[in-house]
Amino acid sequence: MSSNDRSATKPPPQYMQIAEDLRQQIRAGLLPVDSPVPSAAALCKQYDVSMITSKKALQLLQSEGLVYSVPGKATFVAEMKRMVRTMPFRHFQAAERTYVHEAGRAGRTPAAEHETRVIDAPDWVARRLEIELGDAVTETKYRISADDRPMSMSTSWEPRSITEGTSIEHPHEGPHATHGLNARFAAIGWTLTQIEENLAVREPTPIEVAALAIPPGVAIVEIRQTVRATHDDTDDLVPIEAADIIFPSDRYEFTYLMDRPK
């Protein structure tokens, strides 16, 4: 047997096994919301492990938002509040940034980290935006949290041929800094008309695991999105944004409302 074969069959660390047992009990309703979970001392006896191992298992569940700790009392099962991503509402109707609306509906407090720069469009971005390779685009990277828990990360690209010199040139500056994509582009005469999304479920990369605190066994949903719009003076359908969005599958519910074609 090769070293790669041995590493592939190596069991996960004990604290992960304990956390998975508790996780399954929570999901099955055997440990309901606000009920206490076994203490670190109780887990030591039950699984014959050290206090360090049992505490690490509880810390992992807390990092996932599955449990919360009350100092001096115990650790309890948390209420899972999944964010709901509703299409096409999130683009066509919401005026504010979509993560703000989605967090508000879930009764949670959102926060966003973002970084914007101007780059030359790489091939896969140029093709999606129907521009030339190397044309200037505005790239923005996001990391979205709700109640201090990481929820998603994304990268978006907007063609500078459309936004440069306008009031929406920088996605987070100017009079439309707090507006969503629909309202921002409407301000310069563009109407969102079509949204294309391609979804894939896959294992997270190490970078995604670290950035989003993704626990073992949780897949991510990757959405590759292209948004097209028409301008006031033409009926041509033009891509105005491309975005790659990463959602841990344990934190979001995806709802698609589709009307019958006319």
C-alpha cells in the first residue's frame, strides 16, 4: 500500500468524530434548540478522550454556529437561521445590496469586507462579458458575514467601457455606494433584463475552508453568474457583470421563482 493510500484511509481526528456525532444528533432533533449539549467533562468520559479533545469538538460546533456557550452554565444548541437566496427577486426588485436584504429577512446583522481594483480582463472574464481579452474591468472581491459568521465569498467583474467616468465607476463609492446592482446601473440608464446562473456543487478548496470556516464534510455551492441589461437608447442585450459566488451548503437555502414564459 502506498503512502497516499494510507493517508486516504486514515480516520479523522477524534474531536472531529465527536463533533460529527453531536452534529447528527442536532440535525435529527435528538438535541433540540436551546437544549444543553454534553459538557466537555461528559464527553471525556463518553468517548474516553482528553479534556483538550472534547473542548476542541465543542469549539468546532460553535464555530459552525450549531451551538452557543453561556459562561458559568453550559453549551446549548443554537437555532439555525439559514439565509434564503431568492431568484430573481434579489436582482430585479431589491434596491439595497442583496446580502443586506437576505440577512434582514433572516433576522441577522450583515457585514461585508470588500476590495476593488482595476485589472485587465483574463480570458474567462472577457468571454463572459463579451469584451476583448485585456480590456479593463473593475474587479471586486467580497466576503460576507452575518452575526459574525462567514456566509459567502465572491468575485465580480464590471466592464470599464460601461462604468468608467460615471457615478457608479467604483461599486462602493459615490451616491450609489449602498445600492445593489439593479439600482446602480439604472442610475446610468441600464435596465437589468437577463440573469444567467450556472451552479456546481463541489468540495471546497483549502482557501475557501479557511476564509469561510467550512467544517469537514460540508460542500460548497459555486454559482457562476452573468447579468445582462439593455440601455435606454438601444434594445441590445449587453453583459454588465460577471460574478463567481461561493456559498457553504450548510448556511444557505436557494429558492428559484420562475414564471411561465410569455
